Amino acid sequence: MKSFLALPVFKDIRFWIILFFLIRLYGITNPPLEVAHNWRQTTGTMVTRNFYEESANILYPRVDFAGEKTGITGMEFPLLNYIDYWVSELFGYQHWYGRLINLIVSSLGIWFFFRILKRYFSKETAFNASIILLSSIWFAYSRKIMPDTFAVSLVLMGFFYACRYFEEDQKKWLNLTLYALLTLFGVLAKLPTGFLLVLYAFFLFNKHVSINLKIVFFIISGIILAPIAWWYFSWVPYLVEKYQFWHFFMGKSIRIGAKELLENWQDGLKHFYDSALKFIGFGAFVIGLFFAFKRGNKLLLRILGLGFAAFLVIALKAGFTFTHHSYYIIPFVPIMALVAGYGISELKKRYLQIAFLVLIGFEGIFNQLHDFRLKEHERAFVKLESEMDHFSKRSDLIAVNTIDNPTAIYFAHHKGWVASNDELLDPVFRENIRKKGCKYIVVLKHYLGGDLYLELPAVVNNENWVIYKL
């Protein structure tokens, strides 16, 4: 076994990146109905489909659950959605293109992560950290139609080229340009990834780096930060105000966020010791922290300290939302993986290092296999579009009893409202949406539990839903 694992191919991180890529291709064409956060995916897929079917203007993303409104709203810069749209223009719309795009970019992100770490730490630390990152929460979310690992990967790529700009004499302008573009698109795609930019302080405050390089870098960074600030703090509020539909979470005051974090500290802490790397991976992180202090590894401790301080601002701005959604930890996971990878590399016995990596890999993968399965009570959603095509036009507005989950309305391929059972039972609410153009009410029998009977004519009544004409 030892000689088998000693084969050169197993020491090449590219082999593991490709292997993990192939594993995650399983079910890549599945509809976005996984156990975790399918609502977050369908919110994005409907933006892509609207680019494809209605307007391809990237400045005006639109969703399908804004009732009678246009659906145009402020949100994250829809870069992943727009690349998905470009692919759809070539091959016709399919939701799973977004999965594949994210998986490709996120796999490249691991490769650049490895190359960055190899510059400043040992090759063993870089390798270990990359394996740990592959097995982390990254494993599941890099195949979702969500921008989190996608955006972090772009920022990591930008960081690699920034390192080359500061430390290599050749192709400085090319490296600077690649840094600027990749960082711009990465932070635009997911604003919290911007906390990683604090790590550039290691270059800007390095007395061995030319002042001219620092000045140029500082100017270029200011240029790329301007459109990011414009999008999130000017354009997003403008779209919300003009089109009167709020959807994107822009955080809250730090005072309120801190209060909510304290009230839900156990859930927030769980993201670090469970969601991020799982338990064995977190154990490796603790070992890495121990060795960093013992060996006096100032670079690692400064990366962790500075990174955590910056990430804490993200957590404070998010408050309860941070504690409630596990994917908020994703931007910080590469730093945790670095510390854990360093800890494993400091173990003297090679077999202990291998055992740790194997256990971390198995724990990470097997604890996320559930995300390859679809929710049983939502599988029927894929039939909803063809069902409604028998008696309605795509332009007909509908209401669905999924409270605030837009997944069913996406699969219905209609626009309209998401509502609770109590709202749909209320004659005043029904009359209000009828006046705004609602034609049908879709009551899903297995979503909120039990049948919801309305005194309205039923167009369809089967084991999955009742569709009433309003």
C-alpha cells in the first residue's frame, strides 16, 4: 500500500484535481433539486433563462417570482449566469451548463491555490492544503449553480498573477492585467470574496518591493474597485428602487449583526468546525495552529490573523444570515485549508500524513454525498412545466404555495408569486393577486404538508398538486 501511494502520479496535485472533477460529474445534468440550497440555484437559473428568452442586458437581471412586476432587481453581478447564457446561445438553454461552468472554474481555482502556496510554503503544505480544500465544503458547492466557489477561484487566480507581478521581472503588465480582470470579476460575482484582498498588505508593506510597483498596483486596484462599488452600492439600490422588487441581501449594520451572531454563536461556530472542513479537517487545522505557534511561523499566523479579522467584518455584516447559511463560510475555507495542510506537513511520520489526508477526504466526501441526491418530495417539479402547458400560456401569471422558495415557479416556467398556505387561504390576498393578473394557483401537496382546499375550480388534481383557476 505504501509503495502504491508512492507512485509519482499520486504526488501530482493535478491527478487529484482531475479525479475530484470526474467524481463530481456524477449527476451533473440533474435538475437543481438537491437537498441543500436548491432555492439558491433556481434563483440563478431563472436569471440565466431570462437572459436567454427575454433580454440579454447584463445590467438588468430578472427573476420570475416578482408577481406582476418586471422581475428586474438588484443582485450579485450575474457573471456566472451570463457565461451560462453565452453557452445557451450556442447549444440551447439547459440549466446544468451552470453546474459545469462552476465545476471547471472551481477546479482551476484549486490549481492556482496550489501554485500560490508552493511559492511561499513547502510543496507538501501546498499539496496537503489543496487536497483538504478539495474535500471541504468546496466539494459540494463547486458543482452547484451558485457563484461562491466560482468567485473565490477567480480571486485566487488574480492573486497568483499579482504574486508574479510583484516578484518576477518578465511580463509585468500581462500579470497586472490578469490580476485586475480576474479580481474584478471575482469580487463582482460575490462581494464577500473581497475580504481576501486584505492579503495584498503583505506586498504593499514589504520594504523589499519597489515603490513604483506598489504605486502602479495601488492605482490599478483603485480602478477595479470602482465598478465593484458602483454595482453594489449604487446600481443595486437603483434597480430595487426603480423596479420595486427587493431580493438581494446587502447585509445589516454591524451592531445588529454582532447581536445576532452572539445570539446564534453555536450555529456560527459550527460552520468553522463542521461545515468548512468537517471534524477531522478541523482537527488538522488545530494541529496546524499549534505548530505555527510552536515553530514561530509568522507568515502563516499573519495570514490567518489578518484574514480572520477581515472575514469577521463579513460575518458581522451578515449577522443571522451567516449563522443560517453554511455557504457563507466558503471564502474563508482556503485559509483554513492552508493552516490544516501546514499542520499535516509538520507531522514527522509520513504514514500519519497520508492517514490524515485519507480520513479527511473520506469524511468530507461521504458527508456531502447526500447533495448528489434529489429531494424526493420535489422530484415531481420537473413535470410542472409540461403539465401547465396543456391549459395555460407561458405569459399567464401563477401563485405557488412554497412561501419564499422560488424552485417550483422556476420549473413551472411561468412568472408570478410565491406564497404561504395562509396567504392563499385568505380571500383578500387571492383577490389582490387576481387583480394584478394571476390566472392560476398551484398547490403542491407534498411541499408544506397536507392538502390545501380552495373554493375555486380545479383544472388539475393529481397526486402531486392541485391547480386552481383564479
